[in-house]
Amino acid sequence: MPVASVFRAIVRRSTLPETCVLAVVSVLVVVGAAGSMPALAVVALAGAAGSTLAGVRLSRLAAGPDAPTLGTPGGRLARRRAARPRRAAALLHAAVVSAGLTAAVLPLVAVGGRSTAAVAGLAGTAALLGGGLFSLPRRAATPARLRWRRLLDGAVAGACLVLTAWLLLPYAGVPAPVRLVAAMATGLLTGTVLALLTGPDRASGITRCRAGAGLTLLALTLLAALPTGAGRTALLAVAPLVLGLLLTAAGVRRVVEAAEEPPPTAPVVWPRVVVPAVGVVLAIVHQLQSGHLPDHTTVVLALAAVPALVARELLTIAPQTAPAQITPAQTAETGTGVGSRAEVGSGAVVGEPVPVGRAALLRALAARSEAAGGTLLVVDLHLTEVPGVSARDDVAAEAVRRARAVTAADDEVIDLAGSGFAVVTGAGALLAYALGARLLEALDRPYEVSGAVLRSRASVGLAELAHGRPEDVLRQADLARRRAVQLGRDRIEWYDAYLEEQLVRRLDLERELPGAVARGELDLVYQPVIGLADRLPVGTEALLRWRSPVLGTVFPAELLPVAEDLDIVGELGIWVLDRACRQVAEWSVGGRRLWMAVNVTTRELISPDFVPRTAAVLAAHGVAPDQLVIEVAEPRVCTELPTVVARLAGLRSMGIRTALDDFRAEQASLAQLRRLPIDLLKVGPEVTEASRDRPLLDVVVTVADRLGAELVAEGLESAHQVEAACRAGCRYGQGYELARPATAERVEAYFEEFPSASR
């Protein structure tokens, strides 16, 4: 976080005095917030402590024993360059003293003259800080494109912070022009400091000096905007004033002592996005709570961020040129194909080879991670048709060409050789997402290859380069891409830790589930179905559990989607049906007639051999057909309704009972219910308890009666729900209030409590 970096910069070395000053200032702020000391007195004491310590540090740096002499080698120019840090230290020393004196004299000046004193101190300190910063050694020139990009990023954050300051500064007694100037100065200074403390060079001495100067000017601007102290509000200036003074001294020490500058690191993007946005939201909430409506200035300031956003986007795409059309003959002559750039934007040379393969991508990521960060986009291409190998290669080459047409000059496109391609960009989170959207749009256009028109569906996964080693970044982006594919393609997904947990869990399920039947890891538990009138058991429902030694117990809600993707639902269904029928046969030995309900998926039910296979299982275990209930979930029936109706009719013709699970009391469900040959209708407590939908519930009961179907209330977890189900006309019930799911042995022991139960 930016604040944490400030403290680390101040107290990283043996700086016991700085630590003591920060502790004393913290105590003073607490005392002032409690009302035991005037706010301006706290500001004066804190400013005096900070400026004294920073002044001592800077005076030693300005007049140290190693100051440049006439004997410095290299001539007059070299001596002048060597003297620059000392001259900067002297000017910044004067600026620090000026800031401390400004804070110290405010409580001593009459109320009417505090505004003049604060403005005068601000002007003098700003001039001295400007001269000191100008005297610092020059850094290596930053490319103009990167400078403009950083400037526009700061302008967007600055516009939001200006609006925040405008809304938070007091209205009463302050002229609108003065308030606007103070808001602009406060917002722009805050945005500048935020950009410095989160940029790639945030650990350098020059950046620390600039950040310290910005914090100091921000504190003095707040004092000038609140000349009367405004009560405890003046305490807001304490933290930036003291931190700014100490950070300035720490930065100059690094510069003067010629400490080795750390290499640029990845910028911290989220504070520049989150802090201004949160500030605006809080300021608007404060304004509404104060009873003030937005004025014209507020609207103008709110719109001020739009030009910077537009300019930032235009800067990203400005160097790109419209791709020229290349004929097949030109393609053959230039050698354009998979692994080469058929046509590139951003001024690249036609025919320039495109890096190919995972190794090339890892090299590109390693090079980027040493610079100013960025984002990796991994793009997956899925052709809706199945063309030949040559056609797929042509589509891949065209996709790479389109990608180069929408990327910037410093972006890199790497062909992943058959599995799509990747883009390494220096853009931040928001612009990288916008680039992903442009890629989806470009790749969605039809491909004309070999006289055919093909279409593809792309999926994009994004990961920030600052999140780890190149291998980790690639893995994260690929996980995000897989998530986009699972959610239906034609979409963009960001990597996050929860996403990785889900995908890793999914991979583990896909790896372990095949062979679970052969390894004997599947199990069934049984939940009794109770007659609500006499509270006697009439049947049970078989519930699948996967007891995996690696993953633990896996429930059907997580198990079945994976089984469907692996196309092993039929294998699991056969095992469940066989085990359930064998169990109900064992329970029937003593003459007890209970039914066994087995859930099947729509895919199982519509299988051509489902009905004869079920009959064979019943015959093998000697189970009467009316002891088996086949349940199918209502929401999935509509997709294959004619086939489902035919299969259910075939089961009923054999004497097997059928049930519709998870029934919803809706108009579409009622219309569908008339077509389904069912014996049992299972509804949840939300239907039986819905008093406001009583007419609709009456319709459900009436339709079920006319169809000869019995109502089963499931999910009953309280006595109140059981009573409601009885009143609603449900004959049977199922839920934790009546009986919990348990193993076969425990359910059999439960049945022994009802020796007369025989249905």
C-alpha cells in the first residue's frame, strides 16, 4: 500500500529519531481528536517536530565533509554536476524550515490574518521545493509515450480527487473561487503523490523527494483552505505534513549518498483505481447527508475525467494503422503463415516473424516483469466447424494478423502453435480488459479460407504480470482462459485465487472420478419417505455419495456435472440402480413392502436402452416393479420433453412408478405437467408455505389429483413445515425433521421401530 511504502521509506535504516517523532505526533493527534488540545496547536507542534528533524538531516547533507571541491576531476561541468545534490539539499532544507514555521505561526496569528499567513507560507515553501527538486540530478529520460501515459493516468485519478476535495471542503463562509482553487490544488497534489508512491520508480530517492514535497504542499494547502482551523478538521493536515517532511529528507539522503537506485518494479495499479473512486463515493455520501444538492461545478468536475480517459485510450491505439489486405499470392511470397506476422499494426514490418511456443512466451514475460509490469492475455480459438489441418493453420495465421491489428506498438503477440495465441501488453487492468474486448470483436468476424467461410468462438484469460514468476503468470492466465471456456466462450475472465481453487478442484475431480466405480469408492445413503397422516415410513430415496480417499466425500451437485462432461453418467447410473434394487430386495425379505426412489438425469432417461436395462435389473434382484420409483428433475425435462414422455410412459407400462422432482409452481411447469406420465410430484417447502400464492398451490393440488399423482413434500426441516405440507394436501413428506439420510444399516434399524409399516 502507498502509506506502508511511506513508512518503510522513512524508517528503513537506523532512524530512531524519526520513529520517536512519528510516535509523538501520533499521541498529539489522539489528544487533539479528543478535544484536550486545540487542533492548530497540534499542527504547530507536529510541524515543528517534523521540520526540526528533517532540517537537521538536510543541513548535514548540504554541508557534509564530502562536499565537492575545486579538485573534483572532470573540469568545471563535472564539479557543477557533483554539487547539484548538495544545492538541492540546501534548498529543500529551507523549504522544510519554511513549512515548519508556517504551521508553527498559525496559532499565534490573529484569526483574520491566518489566511494570509497560510497562503504566504504555502507560496514560499512551494518556490523552495520547486527549486530543490529542479536541482536534483536528472534521471534517465523516459520515452515520451510512457510519460504521456503516466500523465494521463494521473490526470484521471486527479480529476476524481479534485471532485472529492470540492465536495468535502466547507461551504459556509468560503467563496466559490477560493474553494475551487483549494480543491484543485488538493486533488492534483493527492493524485501526484499517489502516482509517485505506486509507480515503478517508487523506491528511488528522487521519487521520494517528489512524494515528500507533494505531501508537504498538500498539508499546507489544507491549512490555507481552513484558515480558522475549522475545529478538529485541521488535524487532517498533520499526517501529510510530518510524513512529507521526513520523506523529503529520506529521499535527499539516498540521492546525496549516491546509493544504488533499485531497478524499476511493477507499478501498483489498484490504489490509483480504488482510492479516487472510494473518495468520490464517500464525498457524495457526505454531501447528500449534509443536504446539499450537486451544483454545476460538481457536474463539470465529474465529467473532467472523461477527456483524460479518452486521450489515454487514443494514446494506446494511435500508432496503429489499418491493416492492408494481403492476397494469397503475396502471402506465399512473403512467407506469411503460422509463426509469422501477415500484417502488423503499430508500424511493424510486414513478414516480421512472430514468436512461437511456450518458451518464447516465457522469455517475453521475463523481460516484461523486469520493467513496469503489465498484463498477459491468453486467447483460445474454437472453430464451430471441423475443417482440415491446412484450413486450421490459415485461420490461426489470420487470427494472429487480426491480433496484431488491434494491439499497440509495444505489445507482443506470441503464437501458441495450435492452441491459440498470447498477448503481452504493458497496459494496466482496465485497458487490458478493453484490449481483450477488441480481440473478441476482431476474432468474431468470419474467416474466408480455401473457399469456405468459417467462424470461431474465442475465450480470453487475463493475469497481471506483477503476480509472480513468468511460469506462475502463464498458469494464472491459462486458468482464467479455461474458466472462460467453461462459462460458454466469447467472454473475458480475470484470474483470482478463488478461481484457481475452483479450477484445481475441478481438475482433481476429472482426474479421480474415472475408475471410482471399479475402485469401490461410490456409496449410497438412504433417506426415508414418511406418510404425513400416520408418520409411518413408506419408502426411501437413494442418494449417491463418492467417498474419495483424495477429495473426501463428494455430493451429487458437484459430482454429476463432472460426470456429464466426462460422459460417464451412464456408468454411474447403472451402478446406482443396481445397488438400490439390491438393497430394497434385502429389506423386503421380512415381508416389508417399501419403495426405492432413484434419481436419474435426463441424459440417462433418454438413452434408448434405459427401459429394458431397468427391467433387467429388477428381474435380477427379484424386485417388484411397483417398488421402484424413477425420479427426474423438472427443470431439465423441457429440453427433451417428447423423448422423456415416451420413456416415462414405457416405465409406467411395466408397473414402475415415476416421479417429477424439484417441481416449481409456475405456469410453464403446470402446462408441462399435463403431458408427463407421473405418479409422484415432489414439491419444496417454498411451495407449500407460500400463502400469498395459495390460488396457484390449489391449482397444483387439483391438477395432481386429476392426473392421479400423489404430492410429496421434500426439504421439511421443521415441525411448522411439516404441518404446512399436511394442510397443503401432501400425502408424503421427506426431510431432516422426519428422518435424516443414513447408511443402509441405520435405516434398517429405523424401520424396525415400525414393524407394522407395510405399503
